[in-house]
Amino acid sequence: MTELVEIRWHGRGGQGSKTASLLLGKVASDLGLNVQAFPEYGPERMGAPVLAFNRISEDKLTLHCQIEEPDFIVVLDPTLLDTVDVTENLAPDGKVIVNTQDEPEKCRKELQLQPGQVYTVDANRISNEELGRVLPNTPMLGALIKVTGIIPMEVFLKNIEEEFSTKFSSRQEVVQGNMKAIKRAAQEVKGE
Amino acid sequence: MKRVALTGNEAVSLAMKQINPDVVAAYPITPQTEIVQMFSQYVADGQVDTEFITVESEHSAMSASIGASASGARAMTATSANGLALMWEVMYIAASSRLPIIMPVVNRALSAPINIHCDHSDAMGARDSGWIQLFSENSQEAYDNVIQAIRIAESANVLLPVMVNLDGFIISHAVENIDVLDDEKVQDFIGSYTADYSLLDKDNPITFGPLALQDYYFEAKRQQVEAMKYAHKAIPEVAREYEKLTGRGYGYFTPYRMEDAEVVIIGLGSTMGTAQVAVDELRKEGNKVGLLKLRVFRPFPKEELARMLAGIPVVGVMDRADTFSGNGGPLFADLNTVLYGGEERPELYNFIYGLGGRDINVSNLMEIYRYLLNARDGQTLNRVNYFGVRE
């Protein structure tokens, strides 16, 4: 990759959209890429719609503003589709990855996008099965890497495992649960 | 040197850890920053030798820093917004007592309405307190400025406190890559600190904070002006040494594509990074635009700015704070003063923007450049403009 990639995360307070953007930033940074990861802070309430952002580039980043036209949008919560304009200012050929049980075609029609722009994965079910809790952020990272290819999957998996191992050093089951959730989401994410 | 991805808060607290100050005093007023919280973890983990004083207010945090510094300690604290406002009274005492205290400030709006997001009202409120004020575009600059601040503050004949500003949330809470020095390199650079005058030096007793009425107060204040002149000399000297160590150069300001520029924007902080992209875009269309990112706000580098801006037809001055004088923001006022009466004086226009954290992006900055380009071509433009506000 050479060009700047800009990603916007939509979630609800407590779902880990900020953590997902930070994890992606740390991994991309470890690989020598220039990164930014930042949340939009509003009133901090569990369940309120929140945003987080990533910029990843081989060139030095000097932008210090919110992302105007994201290339990729990740939606961590399907209920946001009814309440927030999640596709606002999406780049013309941009892609949206949604955590939902729905098929991509149905979701794409709902979002009024072109075929090929929408990917879906049931990250709630995956995280529930692998982690015993609904924490869609890490599986959605797996889906994002698969769809965007911004980092080779093998490299991403190796580095994210190191991040988890540092973060959850005494809880190996959490590391493994997250790794399984990421791999499954990467396999199960579907486009049209 | 190694590259790591850190938030602005993490970068600054890491710099503090590597400085290993003798005393840090802090109080978590809302909105405080994670800087002192993270630093307290370093203290708890035994990674620094610092005496960490938890006080009952920001006023006391500055007071404790003053006491520590007067006793010959290297003292630091960190604050933000309302916390800085609460320190106001004692900040003057720190400066007049010539105490080289270092304080990172995460710039945020002052209430009301209640707001915790970025603007420069807090730092500008402390503008006349006698502190040296450095501004940072990003985490890297915040980290570098904190380390350089130690040397600037402790320079012979300077002995003034330094405030290192970084933009709230935009920088403080955003992760970016930064290059950090090894601990030993930082220690070698800052050196050990022995105060020329110390309250604890019982063989050479001195007085701090005496009464000086009509007889000597004025002289003390006059000496502060001289100290600022020495700071003006010390800042580039320290920067040159720092560049040898890191390869990263710092001046009073950073010019960007200023060669042949006919329209220039000048301002402080993170917005200047965004403006760099706007300049690139406009240059692609053949517009002669440039950018001046100001790092040193106090002491104000008046001669250097006057030289740099002379002959440029139009200059847009970005202020992320207002003075409510009805005549624009603090940077605008200073620049008008500096350029008044000068030859080849640019036309100055003020843009007050981003109060309370309102986002300013590349399109916004391109719009501002276009107003200024039109002004260059003879169109009327208000002297003072409020950009990006509903009115």
C-alpha cells in the first residue's frame, strides 16, 4: 500500500470501537507504517453511538482532523443502521463492513450502496461462541483486514497475537479466544 | 532511538519519566489529563525517583511545585483548561520568583458552556503570567518540547518556567508514531540540575517571595523582561543541540513552502499539520500559498516574524481563542503590533476557529486560503472572521 487509507468505526459506548482502532494502529505501526488512531469523544455513556478513526499510510501523516471521506467504514452494531447515517461521506468506491446476521445484499440495499460495497459478518455470534461474551470489536478487525488487505493476514495475525499477549499476559484463554474470533470473522465475512 | 505508537498523553508522560524530575505535584481536577495519572504509575512501579505529591487542588499543585523548585528541586506538574485557570495566581509567583518549573498543558476550552475539547483559551489566559510558552503540532513535538524545556528553563540568566502546549484530544488522545530517545540519552541531554539559589542551602541563606513594594517590585518585573530576552537566545541554542542528538530541528517557527508565497497562514498547534495538506493541494493548482507554524509564543519572536513575513501580500492569522476585545485573537493582536510601521507590511486577516474542539479539516483550511487569495486579488474581507460557526 502506498496511498493513505482512512477508516471510520461506528459503535456504541462499551463495544470497543476505540480499542479496535488503537489495536489496528499499534499493529500497523509495528509494521513500519505511519498511523493515527483516535476516538471522537462525546458524552461517555454506555450504549451511546460513538466514532473512532484510523489513518494508515506509508507517508508521514500531518492531518490532525476528523476523517472527511473514509475509504472503509466498520459498523460494530447493527442497530446503528436505523439511527445513524453510517455511510455519510463514504468515498465513492468505499466499502462498508457491518456486524449483522443479514446477508450483504439485504444490508447493501438498506444502505443504498452499489453491489460489492457492503460486507457482512455475524460478529456477535462469533465473539459469543469464542469469548463467551458479545464483544464484536476484535472479530470486526479480522473482517476489516480480510476485506481491505491493508496488512497481509498472516502478518496481522502474528502481530495482533503479540498485542493480546501483552495486554492479557495472565489470561491465555482471552488471547486465544480473541485470536479464534478474528480468524473466524476473516473466514466468515461475506461480500456479494 | 526507537519508534513507538503512543498517544500525546503517553508521549508526554514518557518524557517526564525519562527526565525523572525530583518532584511532581498534581491534582486531578476535571478535566485533568492522563499525563500525571500515567506518571503516578511510573512512580508506583519504582521506575522514577520522583517525590510525587498529591495535593488538593491545581492551585496547590503549582504552589507545591514552587516550593520544590525554590528548594532546588527539578519540579514538574501537568494540567489542562480549568486546572490551569485555577493555578493563575501562583503561576505569576513561579515566573517572578524565577523558578524553572516545567508544565505540559493539554489545551482545552474553558467553561461555560461545559466543554472538555480543544482550544487555546486556557494557555492564552496565562499568556501574561511570565511563562515561556511552546506549542506542539503533534505528539513528537510535545515529547521533544518537554525535553528541550528543561534545558531552556534552567539556562543561565533565563530561570523561567516553561509551559509546553499540546492540543486536547486531537493530540493528547490520538495514537501516532513517535521516535523516542533512550533514557540515558535524555539524561545526558538534560544533565543534572543544581540550582544557583536554594532555600535548603543553609550556608548561603536567601529569601524567596519577599515583600517588595514601590521600592523594588518594578525592578523584579523588569528583570523578567531581560530573562525573556535570554530565553529568546537559549531556545535556538537548545534546539541546535537537540537536533544533533535526534536529527529533528526546531526553531521559533517552521516555514512550509514559503518560497514565493503570496498568501500565508500562521498559527499554533495541530491545525498547522492539517494546513500543510491544504497548502499541498492548493500548490498543485498553482496557487502561491505557504504556511508558518509558530512554536514559540512567549517570548514572541518579533524580529524573526517581521523578517519572515515582510513583503508577503496577505497573511491569515489563525487563533483558537478570542480576546473579546472585538479586535481579534491574541496571535492576531501580537502580529499586528510586530508588523505595525514595518516596511512591506502584509495585510493581516484574522480567523478565529475551532473553539470548544470544533473540527477544522483540509477543506475548511482550503476555504480560508481561498478567502485570502481573493483578498490578495482585491476582494473585500473582514479583518476579523469567525470561521465555522453558526451565526
